[in-house]
Amino acid sequence: MQPRNRAAYFASYHLIPLDVREAPYTPPGPGEVVIRNHAYPFVLGNDVSGTVVEVGQVDDTTHISHLKPGDRVVGLAVGTTKELNKSSHSTFQCYTVLRSTLVAKIPDSLSFEGACVLPLDLSTAAYGLFLKDFLALRYPVARESTNADSRSAIVIWGGSTSIGSHAIQLAAAAGYELFTTASPKNFEYVKALGASHVWDCQDPRTVKSMIKALQNKDYAGALAAGNGSLEACIKVVASVPGRRFVSQATIPIGPSKTTLDVITTVTGYIWWSLSVTIKAKFKGVTTKLICDFDPTNSEVGPIIFNEFLPKALANGTFVAKPDPQVVGKGLAHIQTGLNAYKDALKQGVSMEKKLVVSL
């Protein structure tokens, strides 16, 4: 007998709260697994952690070997991607179908709530760092002592953001010397993650100081996360020897309250994007937003989720950050998380923890 499934639906654009009701249970297809969800952040159906309940086959003759029913896992759900577009692969439900290449086993020492902060921001950082169309860095290795190459350097602007926190750890595990920024209260936090050098992200002298520090380095490029990060990275990249490429992890769009706000926001973003693109080209710098890729059709996914992450989490060389803030238990509390995030955006408050719902 198939398990009973329930899901939280966006039945219409203006419907609040979400509509929690019965949902079909979908068995795994080739190269897929089904997990019983135990925790997920409010992000629309991408991040999830839980227990494997069913494993599909890679093809007619080959089974998935690295996962089995009962395994505690974390995974990236890709139901909202244009390549897939299937609700069974989204996470606001009791059971989710996941691509096995985007699933990692987690140790017993890591809670489901702690693990589910990882997938989306981890994969964003990983694709920006390692995809051949982006920075194309060498891959990370899950070993307890990684000696940074004192001449091979990378800039992570916005190191204390969720994406930045993952990017620092990944690049450090790959052996790069990390140059990053954060607010002074987060200096020790990013250093603990693996940053070699930290500057105040709000200090107007930071760009000039970072450029000076990078002059004698084998510079591999930059990853920008947070408002103002792309503009700063362009200035740095244009002024040091090495690869003139910036992986852009975020866009500067705030919340919109009315239709007029939406129009103003979109118009402002278009103008900002054109302005930044022109400045970058004038300085000989290439920028690329980390969204133009298929996460299911890349070697980066299985290398990070299947090979690196399980070992790194188990030996403590990679930690799940930022910490979770559990807002409730059950599908109905997804709306609670969405409301809390919306309120924080309206107030201009930076979320230092990731909002999570338990099941």
C-alpha cells in the first residue's frame, strides 16, 4: 500500500493561508528516490531533509547503490525548474521525489532541521564556483586538513550570507585562499568557516585594501552575494591580475507591496542590470547570474551531494550554516514561515537564521 501524502498548495496567487490537503503519492522513476520529509525551510519547495522510503533504478538493469530505505538524507528538490516542472518533486508535502544525484546522506549527529538549511544555497555556491561556465575551480575534498595554496586566491563578497557561508567552506575545501567580507560582528564566524582574510563589507576602504592584498596572488575570480556585492567585485576583479570573472549569486530586489511597487522594482532592476553590465564590459570583466543551468544535468551535483558532502559532514570539515530557526511543526506552519520572512523583508531586517518547518 502506498503511503498517504498531504501537501501545502498555492491554490491561487492571493490565497492565504496555503491550502493543506490530500496529494497523490508518486513512486520514484529512474535515478530517483522518495523521502519522507522531516524538515524544510520556507523557500518554495527546494530544500528538504528526511528519510528515504523508496529507491528507484538508474535504468532497467542498474539500481541506485549509494542510497537505501531508512537513510537519513538532505536533498535539493527541482520540481519548480523549467526542465522538470513536477509538483511531486517539490517539498511542501509529506513525501517528495528527489533526483538521487542531488541527495546526500547526513550523520546522526546532524538534525533534520539543521541539515535542511543546506541544499539550495549550497548548490548555488557550488555551481557558481565549479561549473565550467562559471569560475571552474578545482573540486573540494573532504579531508580534515586542507592546506590552502598561498598563491591561489578567490574573493567571496558577502561571506556571512547563507550562500557566502557555503561558498567559503567549499572553496576552502578545494584548497583556495579565501578573501571575504562581513560585518565586524561576523568576522570570527567566517574565519571559523575557512576564510583567510576578512574585511568590513561596509567600509569604503575595503575594495582598495583587498586589491592591494591580491596583487601577488594567482587570482581565480570572485563570487558576489548580497546587495552591492557585484559592483564591489567588479572593481576588485578589474584591478588585479588573474581571471576577470564574477559569479553573481543574488540580485538586488526587495519586497513589493503594490502593483506600482512591482513595476518600479522591475524597472529599477532592468536599469541597474544594464548599468552594471556596461561598467563590467568597460572594465573587461565578465559577470554571470547563477541561475542559467540545469541542476540535474551537471557533474557538479553528484560530486558535491553524493561524494563530498556526506564525508565532509561526517568528519566535521563542512558544517550546516546558518543555524535553523524552527517556526512550527506541520504543513500548516509553512505559512507561518512565509509570513515571518515577508515581515522581515518589509522591516529591512537581515535574517541571521534560516526559517524551518518540522514535520
